[in-house]
Amino acid sequence: MKKNRKKLFIFLAILLILCFPIKYNYKDGGTVSYKAILYSYTKYHKLENDGSYFIDTEFLIFPFNFLG
């Protein structure tokens, strides 16, 4: 019983580490990106050449978060 509990605790700890994001701020008008090993979330607020803003969101799940 204790062995199963220990395995479950280790599994949950690794899962928590894989889901913990790091925040990146870009100097393009306010784009913010949160990147973890299992996912990536980007909120675009990008200044275009004509003075308008490109506003969008993007959510990518592993393994596609490493492609872009």
C-alpha cells in the first residue's frame, strides 16, 4: 500500500513540474507567452506597421508547442 502511495506522489509531482509555466513578455506591443513542457499559451497584442494592433490568442499542446 505504501509503495503505491509513493508512486502516486512521485507521478503527481512530475506532472506538476511539467505543467508549471514560465512567463515571457515580448516588446512588440504587449504580447505575453506562458510556456511549459506540456503546453504553450500566447496572448498576442502586436503593433503592426500601419499603426493597428494584431490581437489574438494561441494555445498549443505537446508536442506542437515546440514547433513554432
